[in-house]
Amino acid sequence: MEKLDKATVATMLAGMCTFLNVYSTQPLLPLLRGTFHASELEVSFTVSATIFSTALTAPLIGMIAERRGRKKVIVPSLFLLSVPTALAATSGSLGALIFWRFAQGLFVPGVIAVMLAYVNEEWAGRGVGRAMSSYVTGTVIGGFLGRFISGVIATHWNWRAGFVVLAVLDLAGAVVVRAWLPLAKNFVRAEHLRQVLDHAREHLRNPRLLANFGMGASVLFALAGCFTYANFYLAAAPFHLNAAELGSIFFVYLVGAVITPQSGRFLDRFGFRHTTFVYCTMMIAGLLLTLIKSLPAVIAGLAIFSSGVFVAQAAATVQTGAIAGRARSSAAGLYVSFYYLGGSVGATLTDWFWRWAAWPGCVLLLGAVSLASLWLARMSSRPMDELDSSEIEVVGD
């Protein structure tokens, strides 16, 4: 039992340390806009560059993990992630910062894509939904801490120091994960590269899996678009929030840390299709609340919206492993690639709606994308039957 507890903590910590970095510049965007005399779109590339490079490398990392194993990819990725994180503090221009942010994203899939496969395999038959939601909870906490730390340090010191602190946290987390994460017991090594490529082609010919990839892409599109441009919305009248206050707004992520484990239990009990209806309702209701020109209402809306995204993420990651059945690391790599391509597009395309109609335009776009994600989620499940916990366990064996 002790070993299982340490394994669960290690998976949560790996997710947390990775997501300390992915969105850490979001509360800094108004500050960076002034510092580098850039537009909203230009500084948003500090978010989308990391997401885009994650999407590019995820399939390759997934294939490597099919040959090398899970822990042998996860732990080195965590250690290597700290290098560009520290070097981002040396950036003398916006272009340099974007470059190091892109470099950070190269190592992110080594944790998030491979950990999805690890959890699906190692907890198969004994509550994979709860285990996956624990991992997602770690990513939620990391997403909050990365934004909060960078925002507070930028306000009271400078934005460069925030990257140094995040790099130190990355290293500390890597040491603990290396010690506590057990080697995978249920991993089946792919003997040849051709076998790995065949599995990837098989996944890409699976309509249900493609629909699930599309669901993930649209969910992150909405999240990245919302939490990138919400910073400009809240930095302007009537709110006038500074970087530290914008970083504090991401306390709403901690609501997700409470909601996500419950969503795992809900998923195990009621199945995928019921869970998709819940997350979509939460996302749209949260977006509508942000239209009220009241800071408490906006915060409540962002909390509900982000919690809906975390429910969707837990459901989609479990669904990926369940549909794929085998070569889960390859399937997870493809899922992560689609997922982060969606986020990269969301962080940039939302700019057009921001310039067209400010925040209401963003809400219109993101609400439509949320509905599209629900349709894709339903396409990924069986027309006459839902994927319940017993089906997940059978597929995982």
C-alpha cells in the first residue's frame, strides 16, 4: 500500500512540475506587452510557442516510450525541462523569450504523453478513473502555481526571477519522481520501430480515437483562449488588475483540484457519455458568468469553466487508453499532439475575436468550441452504449 501511495504521489508531482511551466507567462502578458512594446498577439506567442512545440514532439516521444519504457522517458524529461526554464530568465528580447518557451515545450510530452499510458496500464482493473484524476489534479495544482509564482515574483521583483524559481522546483520534483515512481510492470515493449509505426497508423485510422483527439483539441482551444485573453480583459477597465493580482486569479484552478478527483469517481460510476454532458454545461455556464462586469462574478465563472475543462481532460485521457487498447503510449502521444495543437490555435485565433468584439467576442468563440467538443466526445463513444468503468477495466487488462 505504501508503494502505491508513493506511486500516486509521484504521478501527481510529475504532472505538477510539468505544468508549472506550460502557462507560466499568462499573468505576465500585459506586463510583457509594455516591456517589449508588443501587441497582444505577439506576447501571446509566449504561451502558444510552448503549446505548439509540445504538439510537434508528442507523437515522437510516444513512439520512443513504446521502445524505451515509461519511467526511462518521464524522469529524463523532467530533469531536461529545467534547462530551458532557467535559460528563459536570460532573455533580452521577446523573440529570445519565445525561443526558450518553445524549447520548454520539447520536453513536456515526455511527461504528459507517457504518464497517460503509464496510469492506464499500471492501474488497469483497479480504478483507472480515480488514478487518472489524481494525475490531472497534479497538473491543475501545477498550472495554478506556475501562474501564481510568476505573477507575484514579477510584481514584487522581476519577471526573470520567476523562471529561476520554476527551474529549481522542476529539479526538486524530478529528484522525488525518480525515487518514488516505480518501473512499469504492465509495459509491453515494442520490438521494432515498424511495429510502433504500424500502431500509430492503426490509431489514426480509428474514427472513435480521432473523435476523442478532436474533443481534447477543442477543450484546450477553449482553455488556452480563455485564460490568455482573460488577462487582457481583467487588466483593463473596470478591473485594472496587476500581474500579481492576475496570478492570484488562478486560485480558481484549486477548485479544479477538488472537482477533478470527484469527476474520476463520477466517470467510473456513470460512464463517459454522462460525464461529457456535465463538463460542457460547466464550461458554457462559466463563460456566460464572466460577461458580468463584476470581479467576483468573473472569478466564479472562470472557476466553473476551468473545472469543466479538468473534468473533460480526465474523461478524454481515460477514453484514449480505453479505445486504443494497446500501444497506449503511442495513442497518448497522438492525443497530446492533437490536444496541444488545439491549444496553440486557441491562444492565437482568439486574438481575432478579441480585436473584433473584445471579451464578448471571445466568449462567443469559446462557447461554440465547447459545444463542438461535446459533439466530438459523443462521436468517440458507442452510439448505443456508454463506456463505463467495467469496460475500461476489461480493455486495460
